[in-house]
Amino acid sequence: MKIGKLVHLFIPKIFAYCEKHDSKELNRLMDLDYSKSTFHLSSYPFCSPSPKILKEQSIRYWADEFDVLNKTVRVCSQWTIAHKEYFVQYLLEKGIATQTELQNEFLSSEEYVAKQKQQALRKNSRFKNSAIGNAQNLFIRNILSHLGNENFTKNDWEETKQFFFNSCAYCGSSDSLEIEHAIPINKKNMGEHRLGNLVPSCKSCNKRKASKDFRDFLGENEGRIQKIELYMKSRGYASLETNEQVAELLEMAYREVADVAARYITIINRVLEK
Ligand SMILES: [Zn+2]
């Protein structure tokens, strides 16, 4: 909360304190020296009797008037962040507010910095988690993409397009065809980057399909699903998706990469902190 807002919020409570517990406190709050030593306000007392405020000084006080102990006063509005901890201290010392009431407002500047740091760390740990996830996914992708270590040549691509009549394997459009993995290359689907799993796709289908399996993407479109399956078979592409052993190994690799990535992120952060 901004200091001005905080002070404003507690004005009624401060004056209630004067009325109930310490009537002399109001006189002190109208004294410049007391305001200086208590709040470190430099040029104006905490409050002044409303009729006595000069017109040219009026701007230094909030407009609202308070009737306290037979006086009508206005409160100084010249608060900056530097006054905050003195003001909070005052509230706590007089028992006008409790720490719980003030929640974060009672924090000293060191505590405030520590809290900010903690929040930043928490934010960073989210980045850390996504960095680990990325490392894991990249690693799995890398393994799957290089199984068999064979090249998908330009000639393979031409033949693949011919098989699909130079049109998108998903919608039949012949607009700007791109190479697409029918079974996506990830830990769940275990597709590979090799002949048989690569089909022509238009830009729009490629984008919409994203990391879906071609069967999920095509849904009811049995004809197109069968055509792709036929193509896979004709190129001897044996899908890994039912191979439990490979699934297990990829799971192991996935977990191992998380440990390695986390370890190095921690080490690098430590180096950067110094
Ligand atoms: Zn398409």
C-alpha cells in the first residue's frame, strides 16, 4: 500500500486514540518538532487546526476535516516512502494497529527487500521448472529423431508427396506442403523422424495438429487414417508406441535429464549470484 493511503486509512484510528487514551497526544501531533522526531516529517506537523492553515499551505494538507477533542484539524499530506517505517512504528508503539492488521505494511525496508527477493526466487523457480521440462523434451526428441540414424532424402520427400497425390495427408489441400510427423516425436507417442512417419501437410493442418497423433487429429476420417497407415506399412515403419521397453527407457532418460538440468541450473545460478 502507498504510504499516503496507509496514513489516510489510519487517521480516524489515531484521533480515536487521542480521544480515548491520551488527549495530550493531539497537541503533540500538532507540534512540528514532535512530528519531526516521530514521523521524520520535515516541514509540517502531522495535523494542524483547520482555520489556521494558510491558504498557500493548504495544498500540503488533505482536504478532509476531523473533529477531535473540540478542535477541527486537517492532516498533512506530505508523506513519502521514507516516512513509512516511522509511521508504522508509531502505530505499533501506541497500539493503534497490530502487526496482523498491518500485514505487510509493518515490514522494515530490509524485510521488504528480503520478501521481494523471496518472491523473485519463487518466480525464478517457475522458469527453472520450464527449463527442466524443455531439456527433457528436447532430449527425448533428440533420441527419437536419431534412432536408426537414417536420412530422409529429398528423393524420399518427393516419393512421399507422390504417394499422397501431392496433397495434404489430412485435408487434401495442395497448398505449400510441409514435412509433418504423423506420430509426434515425444515421450508419450514415440514417433520417429524417419521414412514412413513423415507425411505431407498443409501449413494450416500442421499448425492445428500440433503435437496430436494423426488418428486423434483425423478423428472420424477413417479414409485418411487408413491411407496414412497404409503408407507407414509400405515403408516398413514399425511404430514404437506399443513397445513397453522403449517407453520405459525413455521414461528413465526423461527423469535423468531432469536431475542433470536441475543440478546445472543451480550451479550456474550460484556462479551468477557471486
Ligand atoms: Zn491440410
